Amino acid sequence: MSTDTLTIGKALNLGLRRAMEDDAKVVLMGEDIGRLGGVFRITDGLQKDFGEDRVVDTPLAEAGILGTAVGLAMRGYRPVCEIQFDGFVFPAYNQIVTQVAKIHARSKGRLTMPIVIRIPFGGGIGAVEHHSESPEAYFAHTAGLKVVAVSNPVDAYWGIQQAIAHPDPIVFLEPKRRYWEKAPVDTDAVPDPLFASRVVRGGDDVTVLAYGPMVKTALQAAEAAAEEGRSLEVIDLRTVSPLDLDPVFESVRRTGRCVVVHEAPVTLGLGAEIAARVTETCFHSLEAPVLRVGGYDTPYPPSKLEEEYLPDLDRVLDAVDRSMGF
């Protein structure tokens, strides 16, 4: 067994390295990912070891990055495209929605699109608005795309390799404010399936659902609630499309209460879909409405105000209190 303590950022780096070693068709593309190693240094050292043909510094043109990736995927390559920040993905949105997501169906299955689109997402780093957004609902709503949101180094290490090996296009969301958080990673383990939720803390009173950067916030809320005698079950969804809700339904049938947490604005966010499905499936088990905690329905604020905007432990606990009040 080989276990190392890794940050999420280093786990991604090692996962990318292992994928490139295992398959010569894996090609990385993005702005400043080669010589610089990316703005978050996720690809640090990879161009030096694999060459400029496999770790490609692209122009500042996201539509061009994804358009090129479509052609590469058609010719049997497995492109991994880095979008430098979440808000920079929108110039490529046309390519992602009209080409990447649809070519498999358009070609009646003859063409696959094994493209991974890495996007650092979410706030909490003191940056401006188009560096701090949570655009996952746009992609989860698009048929033909799968959307993964990791929350810890173990899932980062294995998840990026599983995503690259997958035949379908995957939007791979990385919680940028958690890049430097550490955990032991067994690089010889058998990883969990990519599209599966995981109970990360057991509990009996309220089911709390989160993904990406909010998993840690949910766990902190569970710690604080335990001091007041309340038992929160925390589930890391891990993938927001497809949603693996069977563990959620099982939990909610036991607790009778459910709170969904995400950084994105509440209106038409993932929480709305999850609340609808939990209500449809667990209606007779619910003791309270499914509640949502998220960002406000405003553009992302200046960095001095972002801590007021982002869901925190207190807002999660407030939702728990409201749920218990029914």
C-alpha cells in the first residue's frame, strides 16, 4: 500500500500524470498550463516531463480550446481542457453545448467525445466575480454532459483518472478554495465508482447534502450541531449529473428531514432538482419541507462581501433549526 498525504491540487497533478503515463492519447490543453504549470499549479512539471505536444499552452481563446478538443477526440485522442477560472468558460459554452454534448447522439453512437473539461469553481479566494462563480447548473441541465464535483484529495486523485478514461464528456469541477487542503491518499486502493454519492458522516436527525467546496462546510455544521445534541447525516453527492440519489432517499426515509447546500444561487440551482426528487420519492417520510441553502440571487459580489454571500456554518445550522421546527 502506498499512502501519501496530498493536497487536492497535488492529488490532481499526480492523477493527471498517472493518466498520461497510462495512455499516450491523453493530451492536456489550456492557458498557461505548460511552462507556468497553471495559475493554481495543478499541471506543474507535466510539460517538462511529457513535452509540448502533450501539454499544450493554448491562446487565450476558450472556444478555440474546446473546438480543437472536439477534433482531437474525433481522431481518438483524450483531451483534458483546463478552463483557467469558472467565469472564463462561457466563450466555450457554445462548443460545449452544441458540439461536445451532442456529437455522440448526432452520429448515432459512431463518434465518442472522451473530453474532460477541468474548471476551478466557487468562491472564497478573495477574487473578482468571474473568478468565483458556480456554473454547474448550466452543464447539469445539458443532456449529453456528465458533471463531477470533487471535495477531497482522494476523489481528486482517482476522479480525474476515472473521468479521463470515461467515454463521455465530463465537466470536472474543482473547488478552488480547497486546493490546499490535505488528506491521506492510498494510490494503490480500489476507488469508489465515479458517479456515486457517499455518506461522509452518519446521523439520525437531518440529512445534509453538499458537493465540492460545501462538503467541508456541511461537516463543520454537523460538528457544531453535535455539540447541541443534534445528529446530522452528511452526504457528499460527488457527481451532480447524473445524480446518485438512492443513498439520499435511504437517509431521508430515516431522518425525515433534508437540507441541500451549494454555493450557486438558490433559484434554479441543483438544490431545486434535488428537492423535487426527494419530495417525489420520500413524500410520506418527510417531517418538513426540503430546504435549500445557497448563494443569493445576485451577481457575485466584490471580494470584501463574499463571506456575506457564501453559505457558511451558521446558515446551514439555521436551515437545520428551521427544518427541526416543523
